[in-house]
Amino acid sequence: MPFCANCGSQVDGRFCQKCGAAVGGAAPMGGAAPMGGGAAMGGGTPGVAPASAGISDNAAGAICYLLGFITGILFLVLAPYNQNRNIRFHAFQSIFLNIAWFVIWIADVVVSIVLGHIPIIGAIISILLGFCVWIGFLIIWLYMMFKTYNGERIVLPVIGAMAEKQAGM
């Protein structure tokens, strides 16, 4: 049975079920895991990902916030990133942040409709409320991308705990 050159676990097909690396060529005889791979396999020590395997964890975490739930879902599906708990945390937190934004936006629309019955004051309050909600989420979004890219792990008050639970932390 072949062994993964990246993590050393046994492989049943063409890809490692543990780390997602492609397995090429025949397995070494004797049942021992290979100590290094060729240039195509990344080489190096088993259990240690090669340096050129993709983007860094910090960059992947920041990209999770870039397009909201779209990039969050994307990083939950992509093979090497969906196994990293830190990246999974940021992907779930990004999804939950965008869901929270959507819910608050709906509430803002409902409040605006109710305030629309008050002639001028209602319109002014409605516009200011919508602007404050938009600016608030813009600042949180930029802050989360910046801090995540710089290696800091920010846990948002309510949705952060849910994201940690979903990521298995």
C-alpha cells in the first residue's frame, strides 16, 4: 500500500485522505513511509508541508473575509485549507459575520419602513441609521482582514464562539 510523501499516512487512491496530497508512483516495499519525495511531491520531511504548497495561513485567513460568505465557503471546500483549524475558524467567522450583516440590514430596512411614516425626521433617522450600519460593518470587515493577515486571531463576541465550535477548536 502506498504512503503519502507529505504526511506519511497510508493512501488508498491517488490522493492522501489525510492531507490531500497527490500520490504518484509506486509505494516503497517493506511498509515504511518514505523519508523524502521528489521535486514534484514537495520533498522534505514527512509531516511537514513544503514551503511552496500554496498561500500562507495568514493570507488564506484574510482572504476568507474578502468576499464574505463566498470565500468563506470556498476555503471550507478547498482541500489543503479545509483541514487547517485556523483557516476553518476564519472561514466560519466570515460566513457568520456576513449572515449577521444581512440580518441587521433586514432589520434596518424594516425600521426604515416604519420610520418612513414620519415625514422628514423619519427619513433623516433612516438614512443615518443605514449609513452607520454600513460604515460599522465596513470597519469590522477591514479590521478582520488586516488583523488576520498580520497573524492575530480576533474572536468576535457572539459569532466567534460559534465559529470556534464549528472549526473544532
